[in-house]
Amino acid sequence: MVVVMKQGFSQAQMDEVKRAMEAGGVRVMVSRGAHTTILGAEGDTGGLDQEQLGQLPGVERVMRVSEPYKKANRKFHPDDSVIHLGGGVQVGGRKLAVIAGPCSVESREQIIGVAGAVQTAGAAALRGGAYKPRTSPYAFQGKGEEGIRLLREARQATGLPIVTELMSSDQLPLFEEGVDVIQIGARNMQNFDLLKKVGRTRKPILLKRGLSATIEEWLMSAEYVMSEGNPNVILCERGIRTFETYTRNTLDLSAVLAVKQLSHLPVVVDPSHACGRAWMVEGMAVAAVAAGADGLLIEVHNDPPNALCDGQQSLTPEQFAALMDKVRAVAHCVGREV
Ligand code: PEP
Ligand code: MN
């Protein structure tokens, strides 16, 4: 249940509403937006009297929230959330954030070279996998701790915040200390134990949509992180599995619009893993920006044919620079800056 306060309400009126809600057995989350202030009830709302709350001075209206996600719900937090990655970079709001880099960190020369190239082209953050979720146990599994060290060197060289995937809570201390954004991959979107653990940190979490997850399941995973106290969640649409096999996945751009209506969390789009084909990435990136995405995640490799992972969907630095030119033009049309 949420209580919407009237314009010009007093602090005493809000305190009174809060007390009445707490007396009904719930915790109260206050969201002060630019235009509205909202008191959201967390927990079992069975003890709340909707009509009585509606009659308290200063109350505009009281609404039941039927969705199972609360903290991620726009009804609880009407304004868009803006997540700070460090280094002055943010996701959400007017600026479009482009996160780019190789699927996997392979060597010092590779990651520092790609970091410099994507920065020059206008990327706001560097991605690179150190712990890789591969379908085959015989495929390259990532460089692990050494990969994190190399990412940190790339950050030092460029100033770009670094985004990398966490697969196991064993690595959480290393990530908490060393990386700027923790990515939870599609395959771990419903690893509830991992979600709770990253929820106990304050790191920004890039939460990819599960391979076959509904929008509600995805938002419930965000709720897991937020319910533990970490509000810094960025959603990432990366394609879902459908009957179509021409593309690696099917990019669900309608999810961007749905999520932005249902939730206040920013959403970025990853056309690389969605399409699985490099030649499609630019077109879908531009479409994602037109659809209202808050950012993009793009795989870029110095030598795609010889990449250790996902070369077929990786752009060269030159192709990425061309993509950025198009993205800037479309971003301008929809009132965003890059
Ligand atoms: C990745 O970003 O490298 C990755 C493995 O993505 P996903 O979890 O979306 O498959
Ligand atoms: Mn990849």
C-alpha cells in the first residue's frame, strides 16, 4: 500500500501518517520526489485501514500495490532512479551511458588497448569478464583474479569505471574491493542466495534478464537485491530465448518500455548477446536508444575473429566508433546526451 501526500503537506502531518502506518504493523519507506512524496508500506499490510489513512490530514490518496515487487515498483518511487558508478558516471537520467569492452579480459595489451579505444569513442564505462559462465566446461573460463587485476590497470589508465560479472559469492570480497559495478549474469538472475549477498553491499548491480525470465520475475530479482538494503540496481535486457534460432536470442525491446513504466530503475540494453551477430548490433543499439533505454552494453574486441569468447558478436573499435556516431544522433532526437 502507498500513501500519496498532498502538495504542501506539513512534516507533522507526514509524521502522523507514518505513525498510523507503523501502528498497523508495517515498516514505512519514504520517497520524496520532485513533485510527490509517497509513504510506502513494507511487510504485511493486512493491519492497515485504507479508508482511515485516506482521511488523515495531508493525505491525497491511498493505493493498494498489487505487484509483488515493492522497492523496485514505480508506485513506491515515482521519480527515475539514477545510479552512480563512480568516476562521475551515472546511469539513469538525461545522459545515456554506454558500457563497452570485450566479452573476456584476455591480456594486459588487449584490455588496456580496448579501454582506450572505447573511451575515445565515447564509452562511459569498461566491461570485461574475468569469471565467465560458459556452456562448456572445456571452453575458456576467464582469467579470474588476474582478470580483475588487469581491469583495474585499465581503469587506472583511462579512468573508466569497470563492470564485471560475479559468478560466486566466494569472489565477493575481491569484487567489493576492486570493481565498480557487479554484473549478475543471465544464468544467475534467479540465484537468490547470490542476489541476497550482493544486496548486502552498496555496489551498483547490473542485473541481466534471465534467459527465459518474465518481466515480473526479473523485477522480483531486483527486489531481492533491494530488499537486503542495496537500492543500486541497473536492469539489463539482453534478449530472451524464443523459438527463433537465427539470432542468438530475441531482443525484447518492449521490455524496456514495460520496465520503465513498472519500475523506477534504469534499464540498459545489450544487443551483442541478444543478436549474437556483430552486423546487427548497431541497428539494435540505435533501436534501443529510440525505445528509451538508459544505456547500452556493447562487446568490443581488438581482434574479433581470434577472440577467446563471443568473437562473432564483437565489434572492432572502428565499428564501435561508427555505432557511437549513430547512437549520438538518435539520442539527440529523444532528448538525451551521450
Ligand atoms: C556477458 O555479459 O558476457 C554475458 C555472459 O552475458 P549474459 O549473462 O547476458 O549471457
Ligand atoms: Mn559475452
